[in-house]
Amino acid sequence: MRKTRSIHVIRKFVFDEWGKTESVVWNLAKNLSEKGIDAKIAATNALSSKSFSVVDGVPINRFNYFYPYLNLKPDSIQALDRKGGNPYSYPLYKYLLNTRQVDILHCHTMERIANAVRLVAKKKKIPYVISFHGGMFEAPKSELNEMMKPLQGSFNYGKIIDAILKNNHYLTDVDGIVCAGYNEYMVTKVKFPDKVVEYIPNGVDVERYKIAGKNDFREKYQIHPDSELILCVGRIDHHKNQIKLIELLDVLKQRRENVHVLLIGPISSESYKRKLDKRIIELQLEKDVTFIHELKATDQELIKAYDAADFFILPSTHEPFGSITLEAWASRLPVIVHKVGGLRHLIKDNETGLFFSDNSLDDLVDKFYKMRDSVGARVRIIQNSYLEVSQKYSWSAVTDQLVEFYQKVITHYNTK
């Protein structure tokens, strides 16, 4: 039987600054190759100087791009590159069109690049699918407004090109849709009843989070060995809501608790980082908060951070799936999360984690003490969550679902 051949298209693919979508694409491509599905990655060269590389056997091609706006400043372009950019890339389109041996195109981004994928699939007479990695239908207005800030003062001449190329057809013509978030999956099934739609969650490499030998993380970052360490991993961004952890820390310190907060993740909103810094100084918590921005997703220091922590808290106001929670589970950390988005489906309250609701500081404080002081319940939650992540969310199990989805889409396409 001939190998199925796929190309995964993503807006940017940079190991140094990658987000969760890049991590998902990377792990899927690696695991697909191991299961007999030829997988390549194609992206713009946003934030990258490498046009071509092969990593762990997976070819990665990157292409020039541009944003169709007049008066865009260099810092605005960089902000769009990091988050929310909607570029054109004719070289990427030509690469997809000229690649002969491909059976299915899998797009992990929306708008203009997704429409380029649509046009290529139509010309090549092959199916294409799109992954919703979150925020398609329920992204907070504040987050959308923040992503639009770099475009202020510019003129969008791309509207003319968009109209000619029928950019709004990339979802109308798609052959299949993958949803990483369960809430998004339920909405998508209703909105696109004639499409092949599947809920396929993100995964995690559980084995990677096992630490052998001494962990010197606390010593390296000058975190007291006896302090209770609260960890949060994610972009420094408004919707990640790290300020709620600063407020929690303030309450705990007033009660003379020996607690430290560790925030790991790249800065995607400079204004939010300034807001966090200002609040920390106002509350005189400078010695009780550690920021680490430069760790790569593949950095062993990140694994050590999980191992060094005592609790993992995710206070996001918007979280379509919450894949970072899987990493905490794999690290055998007790998890407290804000009851929003896909986290409602991912977490079983009092079984694999605890919820706090309505962005309530009082509720978060209560749940922290409940998790810390109920030793039996905490051990049970850790055991349940580790079993859950090991059985349901390994990359091998997730990729098996994707292989079945591809076959379903190809069969459906060939019978149209």
C-alpha cells in the first residue's frame, strides 16, 4: 500500500520562539512519519533566517512573505510575526503547487495562507483540511483588539487582493476540520454539518518529563529550597492573566506563607509585561516572583522547572484546549485552572485538578489551600491526572486519531 503524503502548512515555524501550535505541528509531523504518513512542514520565514532544514527526519521549508499594509513600522511587523499576523506568501503558494507527490494538505492557520492552500488543493484536485487550534469562535474581544494594535495607522491594500482571490472561501470549500478544543468542536459540527469534523486533542511526550538525578533548578534561579513554588507556563499576554497569580501571591504573603511564583514564557505583549512589573513593584513582591522568558520549548530547563515546582496554576481568561496542562500532568504536578474554554472539558474537577471560577481571587485562594492542605486529595488528583495523560494524550495515540481522520477525508473526497 502506497504511503499517504502530507504537507503541514503553518504561519511561522521557529524553534526558538515557538508557541503551542508549532509544538503540535512538530510532534504530529514526527509521529506521522513513524506511522507511514510522509509529512513535510511549510511555513513563512517569519522570525527565522533558515529557508530549509531537516530535523529528526522532517523537512521544514520556509518562504518569504509580506503584510499588505502601507505604513507598517518594523516593530509592528515583528509584533505581527509573533502573534496574529495575516501575511501573503506567493513563494509558499508556488512550493505547494509544484510539489508533485502530495495526497492531502493540512493547514494550521487561517485567512490568507489558508486560502492559498485552498487554491492549491483545487488546482491539484486533492483534499485539504484545517486545524482549529483555538480561538476560532470564542476568542475574547480584548485579545482580538490587542492583536490589531500593530495595524493602527496603516492602510490595508490587501482587501483588493483578498476580494480577487476569494479569501473568505477557505472554510466554505474545506474537506475536513480538526478541532483541538472540545467546545470549538461542538460549535464547528453545527456550523459545518456537511464537513468531516473531528475532535482531536493535543498530546504530550510523557517520557520527556521524567527527571533523573539531582535537580539544581532552584539553586540556579535563586529560589529558596523551602518555599512552595507555584508555576505557570505560557506567553506573557493579557489573556494568560498572570496578574491573577500576583494577586494570589500578595494574599498568601500577607498571611505569612512561604510562597514563590515562577512565570515562564516569551513576551507577546510588552504592555502587559509592563503592567505585571508595575503591580509587582506596587505590592513589593520583587523577591517573590521569577520571570524566565528565554527558554525554548525543547529546553531541558523547562522540564527541570516543572520538577522543581509544587503547584501548577493556569489562570487564563481564554484557553481553547489547555495543552500546557498536559505537561503539568506528565510532571505529576497538582493543577488548578480557571474554569474557561476547553479546560472545562479537559479537567475533571476534584479528580484530575481543581477549578476556580469567574476570575475570582477569593475562589483561587480557597482552591490553593484546598489543594495544599488536603494531602490525600492532592495525591489522588496527581495519580488520576498522570494516568489520564499517559493513556489518552500521548502523541502516538493522538496521531492514530489523525491518521484515521485523513483516511476518512480522502475517502469522502474521492466519492464526491
